[in-house]
Amino acid sequence: MIYDHRTYTCRPGTIRKQLAMYAEHGWPTQRRHLGDPVVFAATETGDVNAYVHIWTYQNAADRDRRRQSLQQDPAWTAYLKMSAEAGNLISQKNSILMPAPFFPS
């Protein structure tokens, strides 16, 4: 099992608009290809302009297959274009995490 941990940072004052746009135009499509994330949350303290989501995959090949399917979906492409035009996002950080040997997966 691997975890894909993603942190997106928005321009100050735009996180609510970004999450609303994602909820309407990105969330249904992403879930159709990737399944449900383990976590999808906005930061409450610290960098309050950020949100995080963590997805699980069986392995790197499973992640690649599902993400390629997502990238080929016209609804996802339309959402990415809409998000880019809105200009709310200023950075993205992705990390692939492996569970510790003692952690149940």
C-alpha cells in the first residue's frame, strides 16, 4: 500500500472559492477514477490557505493506472482548465508515503 499525500496552497482569501469549485467540478470526477481519499481537509491552524488530501493505492502501478485514467477524462481536463483560469492555487506539493512496517495497511 502507498499513500499519495498532496498539499495545495491558495492565494489568501481564495481557499473557499477553490474548494467550492473543486466540490462541484472536480470531486465527482476524481472520486470516479481514484476512489475515496483517506483524508480531504482544509488547514485549521498554521497555513490556513492550504488544503490536504491523501489517497491510497495498492502500489505505484495502481496509482499510475488510475491517475492516467483521470487525466484522460474530459471532465477532469475541463476542471483543471477552470482551476487554472481562476488562479487561486499558488503551489502544490506531493509526497508518496510508504506505511511503516508495524502500521496495519
